[in-house]
Amino acid sequence: MKKYATVDPTSGNVVQEFDSMTDTEVTASLKRSHTAYRSWHTKDLAERCALLQQIADLHRQHSVDLAKLMTLEMGKPIVQARAEVELSAAIYEYYATSGEKLLADEELEIAGAGRALVRTAPIGPLLGVMPWNFPYYQMARFVAPNLLLGNTILLKHASNCPQQALRIEEIIRAAGAPEGVYQNLFATSGQVADLIASPELQGVSLTGSERAGSAIGAQAGRHLKKCVLELGGSDPFLVLPAADVKKAASAAAAGRFGNAGQACTSSKRLIIDSSNWDSFLEAFLAEASKWESGDPMSEDTRLGPMSSVQARAELAEQVDDAIAKGATVHMGGTIPEGRGAYYPATVLSNVTPEMRAYREELFGPVAVLHKVESVDEAISLANDTPFGLGSAVFTNDEAQAAYVTDRLEVGMVGINTTIKSAPDLPFGGVKSSGIGRELGKYGLSEFANKKLVRTV
């Protein structure tokens, strides 16, 4: 059965299909991973760092081709695609150059005699289940720290990114990864469940939907496997009384419409103090109008198609529900004529709790604006969601920023900025946005054995 396929989102045409793996092939891949782990984790740290640096170098060397594959398979505008390739390279390079410091033994102060330290060690073969919206970056933040540790990797990409999956596997092998250290899997959901149940596999990381995270988390818990889950988000963007409105409007548009709004940390709910409502709305609509749909292969395009016609249809249903129940449409809100999965930059206000758009994640280029009368009302509205991933707080009042930051139920807060991923900064959320952290030293610790060594 051909489950994996490249489908051009600008046209809906199937470009190429790939067969899913057989159960026998998946089992053999796990055995290779387990065998490779025995030697990989004993390699000198310098050798593992060298591999990561070479992976970074090859990402940069092949940046043009990698970006074009991304644009073909999921519609990301080519300029944004190249930026993702560079961010991915930077992640591999960060762990390559910081490996010795990150893996240094931690000396403990103890009350008894002798010495005690904590050594950061690997745990074994891991499975990554990755999404389509940031196909290189999402896997880099899982793969890089774990290759540094000495773990081995099985990686299941999204079914609409098969050519990218194969290309990254080629790059990691070309960088010098030994046989079995990194393997791509065209696996089914049933095979993923079997892998998690296998005693050879030691952990699983998923970036995806709340539904997928619940299923993977349940399987991991049933088999006592460590898991990291990076799930959805409905990030609040707070514009408080002391905000620089023009700066906030520009950041909000970029944070909402970049990658066609298909990002878990996209600024999905814009919460505006009434004192700034009129000026912000005017400025934001002016910024949003700059995000016009176009050919994602063009250097001038800012807003490409969504990943698929199906994804667009789901978004349109949410928007139509809001409009039917009385939401105000300031721009967009209508599926354009023609082929492809295009959806225009859309701005809604007067969205109320009975509408789907109030609580559900809008995974596309749709911004929802809310007017509030106080800082405490802004905080209450920001927290009125099952998600708790990122947030942005725009204000030039430092005391106010601190007050709001301490009360937001999220994993990440940006002050006068949206959350932008960086190799050395932890990424993750709370509530239904997931479990665990990625990137930086915190990401390195998720699938590590913090081994106590006591000497008397």
C-alpha cells in the first residue's frame, strides 16, 4: 500500500508515491538500531561531534535543493524554506560545538564522605514521529542532541514529506553516520505502536496533534517508555496599554501568517487592550494586507498554499462556523477560486465561546482579535484555553511585563517579541501542549540517563 506521497499543494497533483514498509522491514530496522547503539555510544565524543558538524555543513551545502523539496512537498515559500534549512544546520552545529560542555560531569556537593557526580549517558534506540510543517527543523531538534548523547535514531516523517525524509537520510549517511545509527522509516501507525512495545526501543518523541500525542503517550506509558510530546498551541499575543502598537502589529502579522499560519507557536489569538484597539486594528490590517498568496517558488511570495486541500477545508469549516454565529470578518475568510490549497490572510473579531474558533487551534492563516478592558482580563482570556505553549507580551512597562509573565500558563513567553526558536533555548509547553522540552541543555536531558557516580 502506497501511504507516503508527494502531493504538490499548489495543484493537488500527486508527484510521486512510496510504499510503506513491511513489518519485517520495520523489525529489521529496529534490530540494526539496537546493534548500532552498542558501538555508537562508545565512540569518542569528538567523533560524534564531528558527525554533527558534518551534517550541519551538508545542510548548508545543499540548502537550495533541500529548500526546493520542502516547497514542493508542503508549500512553504522558498525564502522561508531556506531559513528553515539554516536553522536546522545551526542546531546540529550548536550540539557539535557545545557537546563537551553539555556532557561534562556535574560535581555534587554532598553531606557525606567522598565524592559524587552525575554523568549524562545515553539510553539506547529512540523513535521520532515528526510532522510536515517544519520537516527539517523539527527532526533536527530531536536528532542532534540524541546523536551527541550516543543514542540511535529511527525517524518516521509525515506521510506527505517522503522525498525530504529520504534526502535527510542520505545527508546523515554522507556525513559519516555508521550503519544503523540513523534510519528513515516509512512506517504505519500500527508499526509505530509495535515499535514502542518492543523492549529494544527506549523512548519516543512526537511532534504533532493533541490526538496523536494522546495515542503515543498512552502507548509509551503502557510500556514504560520515556516520551516527549510537542503538541498544539493557541498562543496568545497580548498588546497591553504601554505597547509600541506599530511594532506589535508588524510582529503579530509575521507571527500569524508565516508558514501560512501552520505553526504550533503561531500568534493565533491577539488580545488587545481597549486603549490600543483602534490603532492596533488599523496597523494590523495594513500589515496583514502585505501577506498576499502566490507561487511559493517565487522569491517575492510571503504566503504560500496550505499543506493540503484537506487542511484548508478543515480551517474553512472553523472560519465559516464563526462567521455564521456572528463573528466580524475584517479581511479574507473565503476560499479562492482555482487549484491548490490556497487560503487568504484572514482577520476575525467578535469571536465568542460558542464558536469553534474560540477554543480550537486554527492551523492556518487566520488571526482572531479580542478586545479587553484590563490587564487582568487579558491574562484571564490568554489562559482560557486547553493549550499552553508560547505567548507574546507587548508592553514597555517592565513591571507590567513581569506581572503578566508570572501569570501566563505557558511554557514560553516573549517580551516585545514572538517566540523564535534558537538552538540553545528550551522549547516546550504545558497543559495540552505537551510534555518535556527540546533544544539547549534541557532537550539533551530528555533521553539521557542521569547516572549517579559515588566514590568513597
